[in-house]
Amino acid sequence: MHIFVKPQVSEVSQHGFASIMINESTSEKSLLSNNRYHKGDIITDFSAATTTSIPTYLTIQTGENIHITLHPSFLQYVNHSCAPNVFFDTTQMQLIALENIFNGDEFVFFYPSTEWKMNQPFECHCSSTHCLHHINGSFSLSDETIHAYRFTDFIQEKLLLQRQK
């Protein structure tokens, strides 16, 4: 018999529509919704706090050699999932609900939706039935996987150029 123990989490800070939470056993932070959103809703606008030519684990790619840190900065706690519920639209600079989101749900996005080649590839443990396991950026995705996700305009252009080669 396997007993599931829910991780102990506590609130770090509140930011209107969202709260930063911390898992006390792993020290990992996440961003949880304080509201309900319907699929297609704009959750918030965002902007570039800084721009760099070098990707880091905290940046989002918006163009060739253009990587931004997010403003508001608490959006950095939107973690990866192979079953995302939000999308960073880097053309309109809006965070958009991909699914219905309820109060208390964690905001999660698909990292390859904004990243061509990840600065720090990693093994995913999101538990989604469609988990890709190795996350390395959109350049490495199969056509089948590409059709299952929404990508930024920049990544869509890169994928199109890759297919034309």
C-alpha cells in the first residue's frame, strides 16, 4: 500500500492575481493563481525587465540572441510542465490561459514554447501522461510533439525554417 503525502507548502508573497508558494521539503517555489480564468483569458501583461544576448534559466527567448527577464519578476516562478495551462505570448507580451484555471492552481508553461535551445536542459518529472521527460528546447521536438503545443511567433518561425532545410 502506497500512501501519498501532500507536500507542505507555505506562502512566500502575494501579488494580486497570484501567490508565490514554497515547498518546504524541496525549497522549490511556484506561482499559484488567486483567481479563476477561462481558456483564452489574458491573465496579465508583462514586459522585459532586462534584455541579454545570452540565455539563462530565468530568461525567455524573444528573438535570435534576445532573451528577457520578466517584469513583474514574480512571473519567473511559472514552472515547466508538459501539460501547460498558460502561455507567454512574447509578441503581445501577455500571459494567456491555455486551459481553465481555478483559484489555487499552479501556473505552468511549456518551456520549449519560448526556447529554441535551452541553456540548462533537464529531465522533466511533471507526471503528465504526455511528459516528454527530456526538455532541451523546441529545436529537438518531433513534428507530432510540435503539433500538440502553442509556440511563440519567434519559435514558430524557427520551426518553419528548420522544416524547410
